[in-house]
Amino acid sequence: MAIEPDLNPSEPRVARDQELVFVDCEMTGGNIDKNEIIEIGAVRTRLPALAVLGELHVRVAPRTMRGSNRDSIRIAGYDPKLWKSAVDIAVALDDLAAFAGGAMLVGWATHHDLLFLEAACTRVGRPPIFTDAYLELQRWAQARFRMGRSPGLQAIADRLKIVRDEEHSALEDALVTYEVFRMLWRFGPDELDGVMAELSWDSYAELAGAITIADAEAATRLAELSPHLIADVSHEGLLERLRH
């Protein structure tokens, strides 16, 4: 079954063979003006099979730890010994830009990471990395699970029995985000309701690997994604989503 062409070609869309990049950043705190990125993780894949095409993990050397939030540092697992070989933010941004080139960004509460990436790009005098529409997975998960409030990534991962490594990192969060997307892509809304009751902590391994999905199902899933595409990546638009 062929996917119907867009009636409005100016609207952002997800192509059936779209390459996606899942990105997560760890920061020294949540203040965009005071804190900074200390780690970047990313996973690249392609619809509809969603096999991993590559991974990126970069530790970033902070200019200063002054003003850092203790909880943020603890969650990120920051340790001067582990960060001994960390790179300058300019190098990390170049690495991310090369890795993500041509792919659509997917994230969880993505506006937060985008604001920090934007600030870092401005500081080193380079153009923003992500300027096109992105997919907000948090919104898709909220709709799928019929939740009144925006859910946390860990809460959804637990519902889907997605196993996390013990060590927290930006790459680990990017991988968990990718795995949540895989589950929502693999199973339609009605099917997922039934599957949830049968999931165990072994299901994560059993469901690994490329996904086979019929054209009709892929078309349905692409249509389901459309409301969760965010076209406005302007500074003002990102700040507005941060406030809400």
C-alpha cells in the first residue's frame, strides 16, 4: 500500500525511509545562562526497520564547575577522572553535527537540550546544528498512554520493561529514548495495550533487532507521528515550550 502524498507539502513530514537521530545531553544544571553541556549521546537509525546505524558518545570538558547543580552532576555521573580525556565543546559540536547530518532529530523534552545546544553553538561562533522540524517523543508517549501530564522517560521505560544499564550517561538516555520509540513504532495503540500485559524484563532482548512492518502499518504510524512534529525551533519557540 503506497503512502498518500502530503496535501500540504509545506508542512513538515516524516518520510517512510527517514533517518532519525536520538540525542541526549547532560548538563551541569538546568540554567541555560549559567550551566553547560558536559556530555552528548546520540543514536542514528532509519525507518521503517529502525536498526542502529551508529552511536556517538562525547564527554565535554566544562569551562568551570562553579554554579553546578549537585543533583545534575550526580545524575550525570560526573567524575574528573572519567572526564580526563573530555574534549572542548567546539569539538563535541562538530562531532554531533557530522553524526546527525541529514537525519531528523528525535528527543525527550527536546526543547531543553536544543536550548543548551543553541547556547553552546552561539558561544563558539558556529551555526545551530538542528534547524528543521523535530519529533517530540514525550508527546507521542503521552498520547499513546493517554496521560494528562507529560511523562518522564524512566516512567515510560519501566512500563515498557526497557532495561537500562546501571551507569547513567547521555548515550544511555539516547538509547532508552530510541528503545521507547521502537516499541511505539512496532505496536499500534490497540496492539500495545494487549502486549503490555505480556511484557517481561526479558522482552527487551527478545524484541531486539530490525523491525518488519507492513506498508499499511507504516503509513498509519507515520500519520500518528504528524501531530508530534515540532516545526518551530526558534529560540522564542523553544523557550515557550520550556515554560510550559
